[in-house]
Amino acid sequence: MQKRLHRYEETIGGRAYLIEVAAVELDRWRACLACTPGVPTALMPFYGPTPDEAAQQLRSWLERAHQRAVRPARRL
């Protein structure tokens, strides 16, 4: 079986993130934010057929979340 844990250091929206990706089945990987002391992580995991694809899904979600956070709220 492949290496069981991959780590990716990313800077998204000016913040540093450590993404950990672990094998859950032969062709299924789960990406989540690494636990950092004092920082809550209640983010759902993201899945993909390879470690890179699982991490990319989480990266994309974080990028979209940061883009929404910096945009001013729309008025109705």
C-alpha cells in the first residue's frame, strides 16, 4: 500500500495551513486541516482518489471561503 500520510503546507488568504491527507482505502484519501494547539478545526474532510486530489479539493474550498470573507456583503 502507498504511504499512509501526506502533509501539504499552504498559504491561502495570507494564512498558513497544514493539510494532512491519509489513506482510508486503496483509492480513497481524506484531506483535513492538521490540528494546531489552540486552533479549533471543525471543518469537514474532503475526499479524492489520490492524496493530491483530496488536498486540492480542500485548498479550493479554503480559497473560495477566503474570497467570500474579503468581499463586502451584498445588500438586498
